[in-house]
Amino acid sequence: MLAIAACGGGGGAKVAHPHAGHAPLSLAADEHMVLIPDGKYIAGSTPEERGAAYDDYQHATTTDLAREQRWFEAEEDRHQTTLPAFRIDLMPVTQAQYAELVAAGKAPPPVTTSAGGARFSWTESTPPQDRVDHPVVLVTWEEASRYCAWRGELRGQARRLPTAAEY
């Protein structure tokens, strides 16, 4: 499960959409998208940085599971690369924003069977009232991607999850 960090695309004003069920779509978040200019950045890590990440994980969890399963070995070596300009949400998608997709019948409400995740479980199609402004969690990558595409369709502008390089 993951949280929807952000969607990429254009900006705009607050509007209601006729297919949004009982929850009018608030596109106020679109006004808080930021433009990331094109440019170079450093990606990947050095073997020393990966070693430090393993050590940090072991120190934090008192297990060496990350090193045993070689979690960080797939990361590319440090290198410089270039990205084209893109737009991204300034803030994560909230439970209330995701509820608009659920109200439109485009996704099921997030649920969990874990006792620790119960505080994030929705009641029917409603997020926990004390967490409506918190980032949405317990959604799959596909559901997060569907949210971005749906929001983009309503704006008439393509939206998608950020790539790993963009994020």
C-alpha cells in the first residue's frame, strides 16, 4: 500500500464536476502545483552511501534484514542526469481529495485488516473525520494512478504520478 504523494500536470481554479456524485471536485490543489524547471541533478548512490543506509536500517530496527535481502543493491551508482521541466502538487493528496474519487464511484475506499492501520480505515465511503486533511494512505499504485488520471480528465489536462526521478 502507498500514499499518493502527488500528481503532475497543469494548474487551474476550483470547479465542480457533474460526474463527481455528491462530492463536488475541489481543484484547489491545482492552484498549489509547482513548476520544477528542467535541469541536471545527481541520482543514485555510492557504495559507501548504500552501506550507511544498511547500517542506519540495522540501527533503527535492530535487524539486518535490509542487508540480508540486498534492498539497496538495485540502485544505480551515482551519476548526473537531466530531467525536462514538470509540474507537481506542492502537498500530498489528502483523504478528502481522494474521497471525491470514491464518491464518483471510480475507486473503492481505502481499507486495512491490520490493527495498526485501523486509525486510517474509512467507514463506508468516508475517511476518518479527524484525518480528512491528512495524506491518503492504504491505496495501491494503480488506485493512486487512477486518481491522478481522473483529476486530469476533469481538468482536460493529462495527470500522472511522478516518476521515480521526478519524485
